[in-house]
Amino acid sequence: MNKILQFVFIIGIVVTFVATNPIETSEEWLAADKEWWQTAVFYQIYPRSFQDSDGDGNGDLNGIRERLPHLKDIGVTSAWLSPIYKSPQVDGGYDISDFKDIDPMFGTLEDFDKLVAEAKKLDIKIVLDFVPNHSSDKHEWFEKSIKRIEPYTSFYVWADAKIVNGTRQPPNNWNSGMSHSNAWQWNSERGQYYYHQFTVQQPDLNYRSPKLVQEMKDILVFWMKKGVSGFRVDAIGPLFEDEQFRDEPLTNDPNCPIETDDCYNYHIYTQNLPETFDMVVQWRDLLKEYAAKTDNVSRVIMVETYEGPPLVMKFYGNSTHEGACFPFNFQFIVNLTSESNAQEYKALIDKWMDNLPEGRIPNWVLGNHDQHRVGSRLGPERTDALNMLTMTLPGVGVTYNGEEIGQEDGFVSWKDTQDPNAINAGEDRYLQFTRDPERTPLQWDTTKNAGFSTANKTWLPVSEKYKQTNVKAQVSENVDSHCNVYKTLIQLRKKTTLQKGDLTTEIVGKNVLIVIRELKDNPSYISVLNLGGKTETVDLSKIEIDSDVKNLKVEVASVGAKNKKGSKILRGKLELSPNEAYVLSTDL
Ligand code: NOJ
Ligand code: MG
């Protein structure tokens, strides 16, 4: 082979290798420039509870636009919005009757354009919730599917009844956790049952119909053309169902005696079917193609699943096909309580990192609109320590609106209950299932309705706690507040070590968690978090960083901490009061 050919051949191999194995080794991962989403903090806005601009008691798009300066102020550069599409609002907008329009309660498509434009001016990226698994039963596709009008006949999951002793029975034992019932609903007009993983008003879409698959892709393109920077994908697990509609095996769990509860069956025929992972790859490809055709700025795709490692890692794709940018890491949500010790936190972090496929980006989530607020779950006194944790771990951080001020759950009575998950469970069990407490309006200030709305009645009651916990009381520069801790953390995340550095986790005693981030030729960052209710002493000379380091700088200090931000401390014994927490550095 002559020299030129040889060169072309080698370059060819290198290019192919790079194209199919985007990032192979951790050294390359470290060296590579990060795409914007890989170190982002995604701030989840729950639109109905964020800011009401027209006094009807419901938050809306113009309200979000008015409040963008708050995002700017705290340093957030990407926001994801829970659904704002046209919807009968049976399940908080996750029951969509038009995927390409805005619900009048939230505003109009023009309002949306204005929001995106204003966000762009402030350098804030807008990410939308994509709800592929189901639509509303009021969607025209469903109405046409009932009537067997093509191509909609097979847009949903329909099945014939099973006739047992002459009576009509659902096709199998699949249950719907959210309806607290069997997951099949009889439709007399069509003469068949339809499948609904969630409420009766949310029929599952059928991903075995190529035309439906195409329609859903068109929806992604529609919103990208409107300027969105990516998608949070709702309920990815139940996307596909077993084609043979086989019965699921029973768990026989003595703690789960009710046949219609989620935990009654092993969901081997309704969750995480192999086809699901391929669909995520297809969407990722579509997003990449769109970026390549337009501005070359990557679009994010993050998928909602409560699976843990190792299964959850399949959503990242494999070595030849990239799937989601990341599946949400809900391990801090599902596996921790206010009683958990530092060892348990460390184990969850290490497990995620050990299972993470080479070159993929980790992420850390403390809360969302489906889970009791992190303060109410893990203790409001841990607000700063927990924000320090998610902000100093590698990769992506996710904040549910209000976490920056330590907002806790509100109380919602049975009479005021809105969540179908609670309504369908009935008054006796509603408190066990309700998601309304974490959805009460954001607490902005001490005026009427905490500054959320001028209405006499808001869609969910404003929590009484707004008088103590609100944005206004926490944002001014000199106050020692959760919000200011949060702001400092967001700025600190820009340091190269926190963006690219290695991670080591340690524990001291039972309650102190230490997170160390190191990068050659750069300062190290060390989070020292007392997650327990007792005073603890940590010998900083024993932590595994460069032995030459004699002093450390306090970069961030929890509210009320003994050592203040900016001060220097000796690398010796450090006493930590209950829940006292710091981010220290060698950047003196
Ligand atoms: C997950 C969403 O976060 C939740 O709020 C919703 O009820 C279900 N998916 C169904 O869309
Ligand atoms: Mg489905």
C-alpha cells in the first residue's frame, strides 16, 4: 500500500471507531469537551403551580415567563416543564388530547413562543415533557380508533374479551396501579377492551403501529422547530406490551394483598420489553439528525424510569447505539428515608457509578412532582447537605422547583384532592397515594397566596409554611439561606474539576459522607456532609487527597454553619453539628 493510501486507511479506521464508539475510555471522556447537557442542572417547573399570571388560580406560561428572572438569578440554565399540552387534566396534564397544542389553562402557542424567546434571551434552555405511552381518551385518534377509522384502528392496544362461563372478562390479569383496577376497560361501541397502564382516561398507544410511531416522531420535530432543547420522556417502561397478552406471574407478596395494586404482579409482559430500548435509540437518532440539519447543538433526551442498576443502564443504549442521554437516577428517592445513614448514601452512589456504562453521564435526582418533597422525605434540616451532594457529584443535577428554598410538602385534604392516584384509591387510603402535597404552589413571598396567584381559591391550597419558607426571604445577597447555598453551588459547578474530575466517596463513622472530586493540575473539591442528628468530628488529615495540602477553603457552608464561606480552615479535626455540611477546596 502506498503511503497516502495507508494514511487514508488509518484515518478511515479512526473515524469509524470514533463514530461508532463516541467515547470509549474514561481518559477520553475526561479530555472531551462536554456537551451542554452533560453538566447541566435541569430545573423542573410544575407549570400549574409555578406562577399564575391571570388570576384564575392556575399557573400558566406567561407566569413562567414572568418568573424567568428567578431562574437566571439562581443560575439555572435549563428548565424542563411538566406537560402544558391540551388536556382534560384528569392526570395533571399527562392525559393529552392534542400533542401539538397548548392547554387554554396554560395559554396559547404564541405564549409558548414568547416564553422560549424570552428564555433564549436569558440563556435558558427549555425542555418539554414528551408523553409517548398514552393519550387522553378525548384525543381524536382515540375517538377514531373506537370507530375503526384508518389508520387509527390500531393506534391503541385493543383486545377481545375472554368469555368465562358465558360472561365477559378482561383479556388477562394486567393491572393498573394508578386506577387501582384491572388495566383493561371495555368499550361497547368498538366491542373490545382497551389497555390503560394509568387512568381509564389514558389509553395506551400502540407502538406496534408504524403510523403511530411516525406520528410521535413528528411531534418531537414539531416542538424542536419551536425551539425546545430536548425532552423528558414520561413513563418509558410501559411503552410496549406483550403481543400475545399473556397473564403476568403473581408476586405472592404478603405485603401486597390487593389484586389491583401495582405490586401484585411481576410486570414481565407490560414493562421494559426489549422493543422499548430500540425506540429510545430511534428517538435519540432523530434528535441527532435534527441537530445536524440545523444548528449542531445537541438536544437532550432523559427518560423516566424507576428501575435501578443494572437494568436501568439499558436505557443508555449500548456501545454501538446511543439511547437516552440518561435515564433518571431515582435511587435517592426510592431507597432513602430520613433514617438512612451515610453508608446507605455512599452505597447508592457507588452502585450507580459502578454500573454506569463507559463514557455515559450520571445524574442525580432528589425529587419530582410524583414524590413527596425531599425536605418532607429526608428531613428539611438536610436541605443544604443534599443540594451540595447532587451538585458536587459528577454529571447532571436535577432540581424540582422549590428545592432551592427547601420548600416542604403542603397539606391537601381529601376534599381538595386533585390527584387521580389518590381519588381512585378512595378516602381511606388517599394519603398513601396522593401526589398533591408536593404539587402545592411555589412559595414566592409573604403576600396573598405566597405571591403565586391573586385568585381567591388556587387549584391546590398554598401551604401554610410560606410565611417562613419563601423565595423573597432567601434571595437577597447577605442572608444565610438555602437559596444562597444553592446559588453558590450552581456557580461552583462551573469549575473544571467538578465538570470533569474523578470521584471518590468515603464515610466517617456512620453519618458523615465525603465526596471528593479531583483532577490533575486543578484544585480538589471535597463535600463533607453530616447526614445524622448528632455532632460528629472528622479528621480532614485522613481524607484521601494530596498529603501536602495543609489548609482548605470553605467554598460553600450550610445555613448556620460554624465556618463561613470564603474562610480558611486547617486540615485537621473538623467538628460538624447535626446536618452541618461544607464544600471545601484546595483552591487557596
Ligand atoms: C409519570 C408522570 O410523572 C406522572 O405524573 C404521571 O401520572 C404518569 N407518568 C402517567 O403519565
Ligand atoms: Mg404502553
